[in-house]
Amino acid sequence: MGPVTGDASEVVLSKQDLRAVAAFAAACAEAALGVFEADQPDDARPRAAVGAAWEFARGGERGKSLRDTAWAALRAARNTDTAAAREAAWAAMSAAAAAYLHPLAKATQVKHILGAGAHAARAAELAAGDDPSVGAGHLQQMVRRATPAVVDVLQRFPAAPSGGGRVGELIRLLDTGLRSLTFTE
């Protein structure tokens, strides 16, 4: 797959760009797997979704494994006993789905880049008794983890959209934090 191009309403994305986004999303979601596994220790579906995201990020194909594991993680979210575990499973689903970032210059696409991080931060908040400072700490770690390639891709899109409750707020905080980064050569 070469760069995806088109009219002014499209963003150019290479497979390397998608791999960078998937790696970032996988690292963010991986941090929340313990929250899910504390609730559902015998359910490996979210871990499999994160594994599929890592596999793509490291050179694998964008195909059936990503789609299947993302759907399975979404189903796993429905079987949780806590909101924190549900958010952790959604983070894993979002990591596997990150490889499907669309080249549309729309703010909603930012959720594909940052959704795993926001759901993981929300899972951590909820696991800590709904403590927003815990989520803020997770977002700071994610900003420090970001590569220049991830920030470059993010900056090709409009700022994150409004709405979405607390997860939407976390997406906007992460978006602002990443866009403020500067990297030196």
C-alpha cells in the first residue's frame, strides 16, 4: 500500500504512519490490561487485541487478525463486572482498530489515534476510585511515550472533537498534550 492521497479533505497516510499509530495505541492499551485481567482473569481477548496491534506495528499485515481481535475485545467488554474493566477492554479494542485510521481530514479520526490512550486512562481512574489525577498521570506518561511519527500523524488531522463524556475529555487532553510537543533533531 502506497500513500493514500486524494483531494483537500484527505490526509496522506503511509503504512509506516499507521504502524506508528498502532504501536502508540498498543503501548497505551497494554498499560490497562491488568485492570481488565483483575476483573476477568480467564479472558485473553483484550490481550490478544493488543498483541495483534503490536504485530501490525512491527510489520504484520493489516487484516483479519486485527479486525477479529478488535471485535472480540469489544465482546469481552460486555462481559465485565466493572466499568474500569470495560474501559480497559475498550482500550484494547481501540488499539487493534488504530491500524484502520482513515485518511479523512475529520476530527473524529483523532479517536483512532488517541482512543486507546483515553480508554486506558479512564480505566486507571475508575480502578482508583474515579480519581481524575490518576488519569492525568497516565496521560502524562503517554505524552512522554509518543514518538515524533505519532505527533506528525496527529497534526495532519483537526483537533479532537467535543463531546464524548470523560473519555472525550481525556482524548482532548491527550490531543493537546501531544500537539504541544516539540522534538529536536
